[in-house]
Amino acid sequence: MKIKHWGASLFLLLLSQQSMAEGTIEVLHWWTSKGESNAVGVLKKRMETNGHYWKNFAIAGGGGQSAMTVLKMRAISGNPPTAAQLKGQDIQEWGRLGFLTSLDAIAEQEQWDSVLLPEVEAIVNDLQLVKYDGHYVAAPVTLHRVNWLWINPHIFKLAGAKVPTTLAEFFVAADKIKAAGFVPLAHGGEAWQDATLFEAVALSVLGAQGYMKAFVELDLTALSDAKMVEVFRQFKRMKQYVDPDSTGRRWNQATEMLIHDQAAMQIMGDWAKGEFASENKVAGKDYLCVPVPGTQGMFSYNLDTITFFKLKGNEQDKIAQQDLARTLLTPSFQRDFSLYKGSIPVRQDVPLTDYDACSLASMQAFKIAAKNSALVPSFSHNLATSSDVQSAIIDVVSHFFDDPTADPKAAAMRLSRAVKSAM
Ligand code: GAL
């Protein structure tokens, strides 16, 4: 680590002397659902306990597209926030533009190099998710599994449906649920939600290696060949199980349909678990979590990172900023935050005693998938590609899903062309 030791020690001395100093902390995020707000509340409370002022900077919109637009405006006008929920390749882009600040002193003091789960460490190093030019600029916060199918067991029972393990079984169950008068698939009306569903179907049809070839290597043939056509075909079949009122629906409203016995299934990352938890629903009893049919043993991940900006403001704000970075990776924060968020901690020393069946299953699946080369980055949550490529994919996928006459073969060709021009 390239820090001068005397500089770091002086800085840390100042930090310990002034940690009760009031600095302002403004973290841009899109954690606005009930479960997400509970999780952010943990951070706010800790920062306030440490003597800082928490200035709320939440921009609604799962997936974060609106938040990223606001972030660009704030940064370009010379007034970036303390930090932002900023992920994937975008971190390198912001680093190249000179916007990010170093967290090396905190990282050294808190031994960030040796506390992460080895599988998380491998991911953040491979994808350059926390460092720019060899310096820490972001803190890994929490790890989500995206390829989950959430189930309302009550409706399944009433409909006489069986929990599906393949896509074919999914459609059999969905038909039964529809016949029993329930919405089979709770789904919202935002493009990123379509992409999340598409990504799950793609993993199921293509397998982990095929997924990597298409969405990480961006192999243009894999993006347009017969297998991709099949992905679009299966994806389109899902549409008939979504109710006609899905337009404009947010992901958490879709989860509420399961909570209130209106819909039987949702395909969504485990931030959905935060919603069940906020309504005191119990995993394994009130709701079930199973891998998206056909993706058993695979794990598509979404690693949330908070990235830190160079501040022009006063010293207290800078001290508060470093205190924020330190807090994010402490074991107790990691635990409390992830319990609300539905995710799993990124540190290796967080006791898992309070986690429910779904989180424990997620941790186990994560480790097994890592061993078996079945761990894939989620493109719909910005972990696999640049934002430009991601937007191009989401555009094609979402238009296809919305157009009843769209042809799977033409869509696969369009996908390949759109990715090529965005690369
Ligand atoms: C993801 C984010 C998750 C979750 C989700 C829905 O992009 O990484 O933490 O909040 O959006 O808002």
C-alpha cells in the first residue's frame, strides 16, 4: 500500500481526536423501500452516534438509473456527495475522471486486505470494484444473490402447485396458479426489473459458462445464436403470467403482492427478503426462497459498494467521510445492515447465528458456486459490463418484453447489434 506511514498515523490521530466533531455526511443511494430504508437507518444512526450530521440523499428507483443521473449532475457542478452507491466498472470511470478520494489510511488501519470472505476478495480484485490505480476508493458493503425465486406457499397449496425446479415446471405451476385465480408472477413495470427477469432466464437456459460468454465476454455470436433466441422465447412466455396492472409498479410493490396473498411468485434479488422481514414474515414458513428454476448451484451476484468522492469542504466533513468508510466494514455494521437488507455480509468474521434460512442458503450457494465456476456477475445490476452496454441490453430486453408481437429471433440479433455499438 502506497501510503506514507507518518502521514497515515497523523491522520488517524486526528480522526480519533475529532471523531465526535460534527461533519456532514451525504450518501447518494436508491435504498427507498421499507427494507432498504431500515438498512440505511442503521448507517444513519451510527453516523449520528459518532457525532456527524446525516443529510439524506435518496433518489428513488431500484437499479439506480435515476440516482446515477443525479450523481453526474452533482459531480459536474463541482458539488459531489460524501459517497455514493456506485458499482462495477463505473468506479474505474469515475476514478479516471479524477473524482474519487483515497481510503488507504482507513483500509490499512482496519486491515481491509485480510478481512473479506476470500470469494468476495477474488471478485473485488478481478473486477476492480474497490480500488482505482492501486488505491482504495470504495468499500464493499454487502452481497446479494439475484437468481432467487420467491414463493407464497399458501397460494401454491391452494392451487395444488409444486415448487418448480425447471423452467418447464415453472410454467406448469404458473398455469395452475392462474387457474386458481391468483397472479402467478409478481412483476413491476420498470425496465431494470425486466432485465432482472431476463437475466435469470438467461442463466437458466445458457448455464453459467454460456451466461459469461454472452454477458461478460460480450461474444457477439453468443448474444445472437439459437440459444439466445431460446432465452428470449422463454422470457416472453413469462409475460402471460404477469397481471395487466404491472405498468409503473416498483419491485417492492411486487413483493407486497406475495406478502398480501395476491401473487404466488417473484423473481428478484434478495433485497426482496428485506421487504418480507419488514412485515415480520418468516423465511421457510410465510415465504420460500428457491433458486430460479434451472439455476441450482449457480449464483448471480450483485455486490453493493459505496464509493467515495474528493471533497472540497471543511476538514470535519473529510473526517466524517473517513469515519463513514471505517464504519461500513465493521463486523457489527455488516451484520445489522445485511439483516435488514436481505443480503449476506462481505466479511469473513461475522457470526451467522441470527441469519434466516434464505441468507444461510445464499452464503452456502455462494461458496459452492465459487468453487464450481458458477458464480456470475449480474449485468442488470451493473456488475458485468459498462453502464453503456448495460443500458443497451436493458433497452432491447425491455422493449421486447413490452411488445406482444416482438420476435425472439429478431430480438437476439438486435441485442448483439446494440451491444456491439455500445462497446
Ligand atoms: C440494486 C441494489 C440493491 C437493491 C436493488 C433494488 O441495484 O444493488 O441493493 O437496492 O437495486 O433497489
